[in-house]
Amino acid sequence: MKREENAFSERMARYVSAVENAARTAFPEDEHGLREPMRYSLLAGGKRIRPALVLAFAEHFGAGAEDAMPYALAIEALHTYTLVHDDLPAMDNDTLRRGKPTCHVAFGEWQAILAGDALQAESFALAASAESMTAGQTRRAVSALAEAASRVCVGQYMDLSNESGGERTFPPDVVATLKTCELFSVACQLGAIAATPDFDELTEEAARAFGYRLGMAFQIQDDILNAVGDEKTLGKNAGTDGERGKLNFVTVFGLEKAQELADAEFRELALLITENLGKDAFLSDLCDSLQRRRT
């Protein structure tokens, strides 16, 4: 068991290090002033789960991680844009992210808006820049990424609509599907695309199904941690969902039921890995580590 844990930790560390090195290269310091808030948010740390999923799925289906790196950077740039904009005063108005002041606190609101806009645009440019991919792979990757970006915006619209004082009509699983699940799903899909020059619907669907389940489990856990965690451990503001009267898995179902829902998602993930993904040890260990997370 210890050897398996070490193998997982070493592989995850390899992915994280590769992603962060590539991000520093892709986003140099000295191009223009807007790079500073972009780099501040992109290089602020974090678990790097989404780009790791790109690389893991690329390797699972037979591609090299280095070939899939532009897709990994693309999803992390897109994810970072969503965080920068989520934290804005007009949205969640959060002041802490990954243990540091949020982008708009550190640089100002208009700088954060533009940094987020630029990161979103860069995500598509990065996906299109993968030199080892065919034209078909590039089209599929950019299209998948663009669809995910659009669906995330719809999810954020629903999330904020629930808080606006009007009719609260969007349940937390729908919002989670369009926000967290969508980014996890497209990350896995991008890894599958990197490994399949010819379109393979079954491969991409297997990847997306895993990403969807992992995203749902992750979001339910986030809602639980927001309710019971502390800012020092989480690296971000805690208790904010309850204060805003936000509809999430805890405020709707309660802590005990939310934990049951998260555990059920992890059981489904174990089945997916066994039935669709060849009992991939890294993905199993990733799920186990996320099920135990406290941040």
C-alpha cells in the first residue's frame, strides 16, 4: 500500500511540476502590465487537478504527457479565469483564494476583470497551439473547450440568479453540472482527444463520464468544507455560502445527506474505473486522495 501511495504521489508531483513550469514559460513576466494579475492568479498554487486529469487521460489512452501539455495549460487557464471572475464583488465577492488575496483585492477590480478575460482567450490559443496534434484533434479540443466555457457561464448565471432574491429555481446538482462538472469533464475529454487522432466517441464519452462524476463529488465536498472548514486550512473564505443563503448541497440537503451524496459519487467513480477505464490505478488513487481531502 505504501508503495502504491508513493507511486501516486510521485506521478501527481510530476504532473504539477510540469504544468507549473510550462505555465511560467507560456506566461512570461515582461510582456505587458496585464501579465502581472494573470500570472498572480495562474501561478498562485492550487491542487492542479484539472490539468493533471488531462495528462493522466492522455497517458491512459497512450499519448505522452508532454504532447498533451498545451491542453493541460488550456484547462488551467480557463479554470483560473472562472476563479478570478467568481471572486469579483459583483459575483461571490470573496477576498481570499489559495491562501492569498483574490485578484481584485490585490490589483483592483478592473484589472481582475481584464485578467480573467485574457486568461479565457489564452485558453483557446493554448489548445490551438498543440503542434503534435492533427487538425481534427485541434478542432475537437477547441470546440470542447469553448462549449465548456459557455456552459460554465450559464451555470454561474443560474448560481447568481438563485441569490438575487427572485424565484430560486435552479437546484444545486444542475448548477454543479454546468460549473464544476463541466470543467472536470472537458479536462478528461481533452486528455482523450490528445491520444486519439481519429474521433472515438466511446473513448471521449468514457472520459467525460468519469470527469462528470468526479466533478460532482468534488463540488459536494466543497460545499461541505465551506460549511465546516476554516479559512487557514481551506486557503479561502469559509462559511460564505450559508451567510449568503446560497443554494448548495449542504444548505439544501444538510450536512449528513450531503456527505452521503458525496460518498455515493465516489462509489460510482470506482465502478466507472473498473468497468470503463481498465482499473487505472492512478485514477483510483486520485479519487481516494480527493475523498480524504480537507482543502
